[in-house]
Amino acid sequence: MDSQRQLRVAAPVTSRQGLGFGNDRWPEPVDDRGQPDRETVVAEIERSLQAIAGDAEIVELRLLGCDGGPAGLFTASGFFDDARLAAVEAIDADESWHPAGTYVTLNPVDPSLASGDLNHFVERPERSTADQDIVHRSRLLVDFDPIRPSGVSSTDDELALAREVACLTRRWLEVEFGWPDPIDGMSGNGVHLVYAIDLPTGDVSHELIRRTLSAIADRRSTDRVDVDTKVHNAARITKVLGTAARKGSFTTDRPWRRSRLIHVPSRLLVVSGEQLEAVAALCREPVRPCFRPVRQDAARAMAAGTPMVTRISRPTRELLSGLLANESSWNQRLFNAACDMAGCGYGMDRATELLVAGARPWNEDEERKAMATIRSAFSRSRRPARSMSFSPSCSEFITTWRHGRITINELGRVTSLQSDDEPRCEDNA
């Protein structure tokens, strides 16, 4: 990279106490004035991963938009149980593949997902961490993103506005609701505040976090800076602070930057459930019902023609409903969803029709790519994400979820394509 396209560097990092993740090392700060050297960047990434991971046994690092030359862009990912090794691998990959962004799972991942294959990246992985692979909700991301044309980096002025809104929001949460000090970082184009939380996985926690972020966005977003409300899912990935953000084309006004870890508290205190509820109560949206199972006699289900003996996962239901249409990793999610539906007994033609409608590719090339992804998934043998025993002699649990124009029951059957303003649960009887 020539000197005119060097990544911009923000303020130096303050030394703080370490937070685990495989060990309790916390490297001493180094002088990183000007363009930082390799060891400076590795040390900062290590500090960032320790702070985000906390007591997680493993994390997934994911590189999006890697440069594959004639083969085109690709995604790479790997599971890591050592922050130092992860930092070194991330820098090596950055120098080789020049990814658009390097990300890490926000919450602890089920260690069995890695199958012992740790501490290296895999190109074009067959699967990535999904919501059902998260064992605990330990972090809440509040992402302040300058409003600008899509697909471009932010200007220095836009980034400064995001910092201003983030500082005011942080103070508001502290003074009005008693929230503790968060991890503070510059993502390359915006600002991240990462709070420690302690919640189980599941729909109740998901809804609480969704409403909390919606309330913060309602009260603190401006006409120039947006608080992202889409970062509420359990398997959310967040920028590895210290790595490069290469969004769009490099220009003098909208440069690529190296993200930075600005501040980590000496003790990262947890935002309590009550403190989350107090903010969530400000949300203007109606409460969405959780997916509570509804008892239905199995014989009646069979008589009604319900054929599935396994149920599709929540991430698949979200993709079918169009909730993930604007996600940057939608193609990987589409592959996972197609594998899920194949394992649940769907035919490829029917699954393709539903998945393409949910993924909403934005042009013909993307639609062809989506259909190729689905064919690839159906060409491989996949186990269903979750299974449910089905016997005429026992009761069965069925839940129906509606969103947009698709109605899906928990047994994995799309029951209708119709308009519906809010998701809701109902008895299929």
C-alpha cells in the first residue's frame, strides 16, 4: 500500500487490567504515535479480544470481503482459544488478504462447535456461528454509525459527530439509569460502546436486548448519527478493534482507517437486568410475544397434514421473514438456512423459492449467487439444526411465528404467505 493510502491512526490506547480469554496477560502499552508497527497492532488486537471475550472459552474470528484475486472476494473464519495467537493470525490474514473488516463473536460460543480445530483461519468455511451456538449473553453492543451513503467510509467530521453522540449517550445511561463504564472503541467508521451483561440465551433475553437498543436509538439517534438497532441477535459479530476497516474505495475525504481500542475499565461491571428493563421500558414499539410453545394433540396435527418431524432454527425463520436482508453476511446465513431446511425435509425448489424471497438479493447477479448457494447447500448432507420426536401417542408442541408475508410454525412448515404487521404466536388448532 502506498503512503497516500496508509490507514489513519487515532489516539493511543490507555493501559488497563486484563480480562482473561485463555490467560490473564495484559501487554504493556507501546508507543504508537504515527503509523504503528506490527507488534503495536498485535498488542492492541490482543487487548481488544481479551476485553470482548471476557471468560469465553473460544471465540470465532471472521474476515469479510477478503481479496481472492481472480477467484473474487471470499469470507474466512476460525475459532480461537488464545488471544495472542488470534491477534497474530488476524494480522497475517490482513496483510495477505486485505479484508474489508475483521470481526469477532460478541458472546461466548459453544466450544464443541470448533471440534478441536483451533487457532487458524479457514477460507470459505461451510458454516459460521449461529444463534443456537451461543451459550450465554455476556456483551451488549451499542453501535453509533454516521449517516452517509452506503458502502463508503465516514469522513473525519462524521466520525467526530459519532464520537460526540456516543459520549452523550454514555453519560445519559450512566446518570439516568446507573449503567457502569463500557468498553469504548472506534470501529473505523463509527463508535462502539460494549457493555457487560449477564443473560441466558433465548427469546426473552433477545426481546429485552432488542427493546433496549430500540429505546436507546429512539432517544439518542440524531439526523446525522444513527444508533444501530439490528445488532441484537446472540451470534452478533463486532469489529476486532485494532484491525483495518476498508469500506468502499479509499479517498482522501473517506479514508480507510485502523479501528482503535480507546478505553477498557479496570473492572468491567455488569449492567443488571433491572437496568436493562428500565431503558427498554422507553421503547415505543409494542412488545413482541416470545415464542411460547402451544400444546396441540399429535393426531390433530397429523390430520391437518403437518409433515415435518424436525423444526427449522430461529436464524432460518429470521432469514425467511426478511429480517436479515440487509446483513453483510447474508450469503453465509443463506447457506446455513438452506442446510437447515434440507435437513428438515424441504425440497430444493420450495426452499429456493422461500429463501430467495427472504434474502431479497438486490440485483440479478446477487440472485444467481443466492441460488447457487442454495444448490451448494442441498448438494451436501446436513443434519437438522434441532429435532423433535413425533409420535401419535404423545402430545406435540407447535408454535406459529408470523412476520411480513411469511407464516412459519416451529415444526418448520411455512403455512402461508400473507401480510401481517407484527409477529405473533397462535394456536394452530
